[in-house]
Amino acid sequence: MIRAAILGGSGYTGVELLRILARHPEIEVRRVTSRQYAGRPVAAVFPSLASVCPLAFCEPRLEELVAGIDLVFAAVPHQAAMSVVPDLLAAGCRVVDLSADFRLRDALVYEAWYQEHTAPELLAEAVYGLPEIHRQAIASARLVANPGCYPTSAILGLAPLLRHRCLDPATIVVDSKSGVSGAGRAAQVATLYCEVADGFKAYKVGCHRHTPEIEQEFGGLWGEAVTVSFTPHLVPMSRGILTTIYARLDNPPADLTGLYREFYRNERFVRICEPGVFPATQHVRGSNFCDIGVHADPRTGRVVVVAAIDNLVKGAAGQAVQNANILFGLAEETGLDMVPLSP
């Protein structure tokens, strides 16, 4: 049995990790931390976990946290993660970090979009945790940087065309819509019910912190630097991301859908839609699937790619568990074989 701890378990990602791991046959959560709720039963804070999770939240004291632990899911915000991950690794734990602190390989890029990095020596070691692209490197890692939710949908959506150089990278536009849970569980005016209900808005236009993450991975697939236009939007639903990507086609494949099916032929969690069919967030809700639909528009010469994920599962906790499965040599679908909710 793999003994796990969750550092920062009182947010939406934390409760989703607890939900998924409650039925995982090989990973047992031994500790879950929260300064705010220390001493309170997890089920008292999250009634959905009543009779499922017997644990109580504890203080994030390092020595107590890592004692007898093989794996730590770090579900704390960026900046907080970089201050503790080096100590977790030094204690012999393998770490799946769900913050942004180790996703970017270049410390200067990180500091341009976030703040000063206090553990830059780990950036070269950390593996970007998108299994469909970096599976081999993940398997031997100590530290996996779990991808952001928007980048997960964008990278999976465009990877086949980038790898096969079927488009003009200077024309890529990524347009994403997210449910409100992507903003986290902490109270803030912008995500109050009256601020979100019956509305639909773009935010952080041209300056969203997931932009360099998308560009880094697009560049890796293309083989040289790629710059993208990325615009996120907030929609009045609790969870889910729908990303639509546009680019001008170069050397278009004869069978666009066939290209995607071949690229993802062995991927359990990527589902390619039939030609003319496009994904919807309600069809992946509660699951670790990424659904992708593609269309070549002969009138404009552009490709349109639509990808849908649950931002809390494939965009966060589910992908973290998928990465943990790879780290410990388990079948990737272990604990993740849930069917999407419908309706």
C-alpha cells in the first residue's frame, strides 16, 4: 500500500483528491492538512465525504506530515509550494505538486509571471506531469509538476498538429471557458454568486499566468519557441473547461480525425469525437477524460480544435492521481475509472 499525505486539503482540489483516493485500491491517504480546519473531521467540512473519509485535518508540521509517508500531493498555492517541496523531497517523499511553482523550466520566465523563485535548483529536475506527452520522464521522477487546467486542455487539443507540423504556429489562438471552481474555494468578490450568475466574461486578457505554460509545452512539441494568444473566460457553472483553438493549417493531413486517433490510440483518458461532432463539458463532468473534436475549415484554411475537461479532475486532482500511478508503476486508470456524470 502506498502511504500518501495531502498538503493543503481544504480547497476544491483537496476534496477532489480525497474523493478519488477514497476508492483507490493502492493509495491510502494517511494525513491531510489545513491550518484553517486543523482538528476538525474532514467530513464535517466536506459532508460529501461522510462515511468515506475518517480523517481529521491536521496542522502542516513537516516532521509529522512525512513520517511513514511515500507520496505527498502538494495542493497549496504557488509560492507556498516552493517553500516546502524541497523539504518533502529531502525527507524521501515523492511529490506531485499541484501548484504552478515547478511547471516552468526557466526561473526567469517564472519570475516574470509570478514572483521570485526560492527553489530554482529543482526546476530542471521537475517533470511536467502531462502523461500523454511526458509519461517516460514521469515514471522516474521525484517531483512531478501537475499541469494547470487550461494548459491541459490546450496542449492535449493541439499536440498532434504541433508534433506533425501541420499548422502555422504564429497563428495559434487559444480561447478557453472555465467553471467558477477554477478560481478556488477562498471567498472573493469576483466569484460571488451575484457576480457570476447570468453572466459570461473574459478576464486576465493577455496576461493570464497559464500563458507561459502553454507556450513552453507548445514549443516543446513544435521544436522551437511558440507564442500564442490566450484568453480565458468565466462562465456560470461550477466545473468544466471548454477550450477552442484556432490556427492556419499548413500541410493539412488528409484525415484530420484519423491523425488524432492515431496520436492518442493508446491513451485511456483521451477520447476523439466522430467527424462533425464536438465535445461538451457535461460529457466529461466528474471524470478524468479529455474529449477532443477537430474540424478543418476549407473556406478559411484554418483548423478548429475543441477540447473539454473537468477542471477539477483531468485539470487537477485526477491528473495528479494519474501521475502518482505512473510514479509507482500502477496502471494509469487505477482509481480513475469513473464514468462521467449524466446529466
